[in-house]
Amino acid sequence: MALMEPYLRHYGLFALLVIIYLESLGAPLPGESALIGAALLAADGQLPIVGVFLVVVVAAVAGDSTGYLIGRYGGRAVIQRFGRYIGLTDERQRWIEGLYEKHGALVVVGARFVVVLRQLNGIAAGTMAMRWHAFFIANLAGALLWAAVWTTIPYFFGDVIAQHFGLHPMPAAK
């Protein structure tokens, strides 16, 4: 969070939008840390909490949706060509396809809360040919739930968290 804090202070919600979008698209960025940092800045009155929530939902849905399109229209060819190099055998691919076919919505919602899965969620769903409508609804539900959890907890309990971890409150920007 300390790494994200200067960017969030200087660029505000735009920085949050870029970080969450790129992380949701597959980039290895600390999106959850940025979200928590933004919620703590909102608790200190430096960012609007409703703005933080809305930006995160929009960026997460847009990033995953872009990843879905990449996976849907290019992912299968990449997996067929390079999958064996990362241990993705035909058997494993069939298992993953079955998982998305049977429990795709739960996978998409749950993946939002798991670091590596959050970054690959959209690409994987597109590659596994999950239906767009089902993906979009699950993606939106996951983004709403994830944003709600990681904006409200730090926003309402930020002082307790800071005290527990020995953090100092961030002074307001001048």
C-alpha cells in the first residue's frame, strides 16, 4: 500500500482506475492494495468513497471483459501452441472447460478474491468459451462484491487496522 499511496494521492481515482483495469486484464499489479489504500484515503477525507467504489467496479468489469475478448478470440490458439510448456495437458484443459461449463459463474465471482486468478479470470473464461452473458453477469457480481468488501472494511475500520499493524494515519495532502 505504501508503494501505491503516492500515485493515489497525486492522480486520485484515475490512478485507481488504471491499476484495477490493468490488473483485471492480467497485469501483475497490486490492485487490491491500491483499492485498500484508496479506501483508507477516503476514510481520511482525501478521496470520495463512492467514487472509489464506482471506479473499482467499472475498471474491474472493463478489465475482465477485455481479457475475456482476448481469451475468446485468441486464447485457444495460444493454449494449443504453448500449453504443454506450462503443464496444460489436453486432460487438464478438458477439466478446466468442464469446470467453467458447470460452475463458470461461481469461478468468475470467486476468482475476484484470489490474487493470480483475479488477473487471469477474464482471459480464462474467454478461452474456455464461457457464454458472454453468463460471464458478464458473474463478472459484474464479483466486481460489486469485491469492491464492497475492500472499500467498506478499510473505510469503516481503517483506524483499527492501522492501530493493529502499528501504522500511522496518513496526513492530508496540502
